Amino acid sequence: MQALEHEIKELIISSLSLEDITPEDIDPVAPLFVEGLGLDSIDALELGLALQKRYNVSLSADSQETRKHFASVRALAEFVASHPSA
């Protein structure tokens, strides 16, 4: 799971062009939106697309479930790990 979290951190950095941040700077349990990394809804769309391409997972934009998955890097890693196609 730690390797997957690291991969997702790298995906966040590359897909959102966060040049000043390293994977080590991202706390796996910190919120991704508002506080924490401070991502916004556009970042969520870009990250969602990157996750779909990389791990072949499907995400629904308006789903409450999806919001839960985007709570933190750890939540995203658990979501990806729970999909056999990933």
C-alpha cells in the first residue's frame, strides 16, 4: 500500500504540475482539498482523469462515494487497490 500511495503522490504532482512539491511533502492522510494540499474542483477533474488513465478505474463526478475517495492520498490508494483492474 505504501508503494501505491507513493505512486499516487507522484501522479498528483505530475498531473497537476506541482513543481514545488515532492512526494515526501504530501501527508498520505492529509486532506487533498481546501486545507492540506489545497486542491480545487478543476484539480479534482484533472486528477480523476489521470487516475482513470493510469489505473483504469471509473469515477462518477457527482457521487458522494467519489468525494470520499478523494479525501486523502490514503483513501485514493485504498480505492485503487480495491479495483482488480487497477
